[in-house]
Amino acid sequence: MNTSMEPLTGDELVALVKRVFLPQSHEKGLAVLVDLPDAQVPDNPDWAARRRIAAQWVETFARHQVELGLSPVLVLYPNVHTNNGDLPERCWIHGGGPLPATAEALEASASIPFAELYASHSILIAPTEFSATAPLKMAARQHPFRAATMPGFREDMIPALRLDYTEVNRRVEYLKALLDEAVGADFLFGHSGGHDTLHLDLRFRSAHASGGLLPKLGVAGNLPSGEAYIVPFEGETEPSRSEGVVPVQFGGEVVRYRIVNNVATEVLSQGPASEEEQEHLRREPAYGNVAELGLGVLAAFGVKPIGEILLDEKLGLHIAFGRSEHFGGQVGPKQFSSPAAVIHIDRVYVPETQPDVKVLKLDLIFADGRVQPLMRDGQYVVDFN
């Protein structure tokens, strides 16, 4: 982690909250959520630093409470051991002083229901170890809040919080409009083993915009942000037309997933990573669900990947597997073998993350037969102006 990164000032933090959430005069509560390590998932330096940053943000918000117009609290909860797994029923409002080192140090009698927190805090910021995006999206449909989720946030992401999110959001909305109109997406991938083609069925779906602005209640989205995304049709009323091969680089190995009816049914490649992925598909068939086509825009703003999905997926094209119901799809926790097995994982196609896999071509297909070239050689070819 880049410890020399200049932290956000109090004025910058207040401006960030006002720009992202547009708080209204009647709103009074802001909660910053962090998850805690436990015996199953031990602490790590980035996680510990993230909790310190969260505590510092709450202290800064408290010093600027008059300008902010919101009363801040730091909220703790035991980590759920997987990205986008359901949150526990209860949480803890930190009363000040040193943070507990692990979840085992939390006293059950001091906890409150998450529903109670949601009722009294209309703005949530969640710089957590494990992504809380899916459960907060689901909860936001029932409770009057909105949330900025920041899984894996690190200090070297701070420059991305200083971007012009009005322009980021404009580009994201442009891509969302294209995805809304499209009925399919055709890919041509290149890699050391040759070429793979993929068709994703985008019928019967609406796209989403995550442009870094969250002014309306009932939503949750990532921060930093900058992507339009859509869940491919998963075949709930008729067979999905999604089929082909998705190549994903793991270290020096390119794993090739065969897609049938929008699901990865087998791994075609050979090697240690391929064997592991084949076993994962056998153990958890829901993991093979093609859950998202995402189009990030931040690479055009000079942002570089840092090895954390929260930021890296916002740079360009990504395809996700697993849970989708938080985006409007059909696959949720009930389709997995246990809460700990629930996953939504993004595979990001930019040169720094998958240098051996090239997105040679991506076209959007419209119902009237028109073809919109979207990417060539990994770069957007649409005019955002």
C-alpha cells in the first residue's frame, strides 16, 4: 500500500459526501461501516489500515458536523467470510476509543439490529474487507437509505475520489443507454491458445449506471465508481442465448470456460488453475452463472489498476460470475450451498490485469439488426461527446 498518499482533508470529505449523496436538510444520520477479522479470516495490513481510515473519517466528519449537516457513527460487524454474502442481523455502534481487534471482542449485549441502523441513518459508507454491495442493494429496497460501498478500499484509491464525477457519470449514462437498447453483445477474444467468441444475451434486461452519484434513496453502489452494467438474461422464461467461451487469465494460465444457457458448464483448458476452476463449478454450479457485463470508464481519466476489484473493474470491460439478484438477475444466496459460498466475482479485461487476453472486438447488437461497435483492441470506439 502507498502510505505516502495524501489523505482527504476535512473539506474534501465533506465535499465528497455532498457531491455523491446530495444530502437533504431533513437527513441527520451518516454511518461508516467496517467488518472485523475473526478466527476464520485473520487480519491483514490493508484491512487494518482501512479500519483506521474509516475511524479517522468518522472523527473528521464529527469535527465538520455543522458543515456536513449529519451526525456520523462508526459501525462494526463480524466479517461474512465472502464477497457479497448476506450481512449478519446485528451490528455494533462504536463508542470511541481503540477499535476491537477481532469480531470475537464484540459484546452481544451491545449490538443493535441492522434494521434499526438503517432506519436512523440514511447515508451509509462501507469501506469493508468483503464487499457488502449485494446485501446493501437488497436492504436499500426495503429501508430509506443509500449506500456507497468501498470493498478493499486502500489509500492509493484516494486520487479516484477526487475525479470529476459529473463527467464520469455522463459517460456512464451514455453506455447505460446503449446497453438498455441492446439485445446482445458479441465478443472476440485473443490469447496464446488462439481465439474465443462469446455471445451474451441482453434481452429482457435493463442496465444500471454507477457513475459515483447516489442522490436517491433505495440504492447502493460502489465508490470509487464509473461503470454501466447489465445482467445477461439467465433463462428464467426460455433458454438464454448466451453461449461461447470466456477466457480468464490466472497468473500465467488462461482458463477457458464453456458457456451454455448463460452458465459456465465446464473448463476447456488444462492446468492447475483450470482444474481448480472446474472443481469450483462442480461444487458450486451457481458460481458459473454469468452475472454481469460491466463497462468501466475510469481508464480514460488516467486511473491505473492497483489489484483491487473495487477500483480495477471501473477501468474498462469486466465480466462477472455468480450472484446476480442484487443487479436484477435471478441467482442469489439460495442457489449456493451455504452463505459462505455466495460469491460475485469480476474478471477485468485491461492489459495490466490480464495481459495475455485481448478483447479484440466487442459489438452491441440491437433488435432491428443494427450493430454498434463498442470496443476494438481493448479500447472504446464510441464517441462520448
